[in-house]
Amino acid sequence: MKEEFVFLNREFEFPGPVKDISSLGSGHIHDTFLVTCADKNLSKFVLQKFNQNVFKQPLEVMSNISLVLDHLNQTNQDADFQPLYVIKTRKGDLIHQDSSDTFWRVYNFIDQSDSFDRVTQLDQALGGAKAFGQFFKLLNDVNPSDLYITIPNFHDLGIRFQQLKEAISKDVVGKVNQYKKEVAFALEREQQVAEYTKLIENHLIPTRVTHNDTKINNVLFKKGTTQGVCVVDLDTIMPGLLLYDFGDMGRTFCNNVQEEGKAEDAIFNVDVYQSLCEGFFGTIGIPLSKPEIESLKIGPWWMTFIMGIRFLTDFLSGDVYYKIGYTQQNLDRARNQFNLVADIEKKRDELAGILEASIKKYAY
Ligand code: ADP
Ligand code: GN1
Ligand code: MG
């Protein structure tokens, strides 16, 4: 085993010596590993090298996660639900801090599950949206102010737009001139950003407990099925708006290709949106006010545009935030998101109609 992992058996009480460690998933933030122990069951765990560049307060993140998991694991009655829990260190901590101040944490591995980077069947959208809907419904009993804000202004469109403008004016890696088209696409939408931001400020939209990263690959499905069994990636759980969670599902479930796919193929799939609305609004079971419903209509645009400008900002800043596998990856991701934004703009009325019909059907 690599020197880097020798601490594992010393710090965590695994059922046997660690025998194998391999990479897991395709998240952009942490380094995630599947750990296999040499006990008779070959028990498996998920190890994460925690990204402190992104999350400055690991203990606050873990406090949120612990609170939320305790609540979910006590209240979820679904027969197929797979509980997630943090494996504490031998000292009883939720996360291990090593001598070089790197943080490591361990979860149980949700075995017999699949993770997808994009939706390929309508029923996956239905199942994924039900799992996020159930997650949201159960956490509606938790007071948002009991949670730490793990990343301030995380989905603040106005602030993200300002950050892009700063990155453009600083131009630290000298790329702005070369990518005028992408920069222009974003800047042309300043008015839209102002309008949408105002819509949120002007109406009384409740702050709720939200996941804030409801990507399709953050829900695990029962192996070989379209049944969501566990929601993962809980670091960004904090007070937020429902439009963030609904919008990020729209952004990732309805894209015909994954974020890394060819930009021209990034088209918003209306049939998938229909299934997503059906799964989510059929599950959440809470009354939504008119202003909140109006805010949900702009959710997919908001989240897709925010991700596009975040990827572009990172590209223009020298790739300091997201993990990348090749030099232009953040640019490719931004182009993909911008194509999707343009398509959402074309389909705006159609998507609003689907959302309204779906909410009406459940009449709360
Ligand atoms: P990141 O913040 O980097 O996205 P995640 O916590 O989402 O990290 O983990 C990355 C991927 O690893 C997930 O998308 C999922 O596919 C897989 N994964 C994470 N936790 C578990 C788990 N407990 N059981 C099985 N797979 C998991
Ligand atoms: C990151 O952790 P992951 O890969 O699920 C990011 C999200 C973005 C997403 C884009 C903490 O999510 O906000 O939507 O990449 N998470 C953080 O794919 O920044
Ligand atoms: Mg993730």
C-alpha cells in the first residue's frame, strides 16, 4: 500500500487491514477512493481526501453532515433507502486531521449501487428526482439556521457574475483576448442577471435546508435499476433556496450530454424535464407559494448560467478551483453550459408550462 495511506488502520477502526485502494467516481472537488479491507466480507468504505481549498472549515462541514445524516437516517422509512453514515476515527472525531493538516474522512460504501454522469433513460430522472425530493422533504423539519454556511454566497448569481468580471479584468493567464466569444456570451447576459436577482430579492421566498449540489451523480441508484437509494456529497448542505436544488437537477439531468461532452450536443431534453418535475413535485409534499414557484421556473437557467460562468472564471484564473484532467477542460465545460443556457432560453415558455402543470397535478 502507498505510504500515503498507511495511517488508515491506525486512525480508523476498520474490520481488517486495508488491502486495496482505488479511485471512485468523477466528482470535481475531493479525491475519492474505494477502500477494501481484508476481512472475510472484504468490507468496503469510501475515503475522501478533503478539499480545503474549497471548504475552509472542515469541522463545520462535518457538523452539518452529522446533523443531517442523523435526521435522515432516523426519518427515512423508504424500504430501498440506504443509510449513509460517517465512520468516526478511533478518537471519536468525524474527520481525521493528519500531521500535515490534510483532512481525511470515511463513509460506509453504498454497495450494489450505480452512479451516472448523465441521464440515459427517463426513469432515471424520475428515480433521481424522487430521491432528491424525499431528501428535501425530510430535511424540511430541520431549522436552516442550525446549519453552518459552508461556502458563503455559493449560488449568488450577482456575486458570481462580479467574480467573472474581476477575472476578465485581471486576466492573470492572458487568455481573455483568445476567448472573446465565450466572454461575450456571459457578459451579454448582465441585464438578465440583474432581473433575476431582483426577482429573488423582491419576493418573499423562504430559505430552506438545501443540498446545493443536486447533480445526477450525487444520487446513487440501486444496482441495475432506476431507483434512487442514497443522496451523497453533503458538503454544501446549508440554508438555501429551493430553486438551487431544482435548478441543478434541471442542469444535470436534462443535459443530453454530460458536462464534459461536446458543447453543440448540450441540449435541454424536455422529456427528461417532464420526468424530473413529476418525480420531484410528486414527492416533496410541501406547499409552495406563487413567488417560490416563479423562482423555480428560472432555476435551470440560473444554475446552468452560474456553472458556465464559474467554469469560465476558473479557466481565466488559471484553474485554481475545479479538478481538471487537461488544460482546456474548464473552457470546454463552460462552452457546454453556455450551449445549454442558450437552449433553455429558447424553451423557456415550454418549460414553464411543464412545471406549472406538474405542480398543479399535486395541488399543494
Ligand atoms: P465530490 O465532492 O468530489 O463530487 P462526492 O462526495 O460526490 O465527491 O463523491 C464522488 C463520487 O463517489 C460520487 O459521485 C459517487 O459516484 C461516489 N460516492 C461517493 N460516496 C459514495 C458512497 N458512500 N458509496 C458509494 N459511492 C459513493
Ligand atoms: C462541483 O463536487 P461536485 O463535483 O459534485 C461543485 C458544484 C458544481 C459542480 C459542477 C463544492 O460539484 O457546485 O455544480 O462541481 N461543488 C463545489 O459539476 O463547488
Ligand atoms: Mg459529487
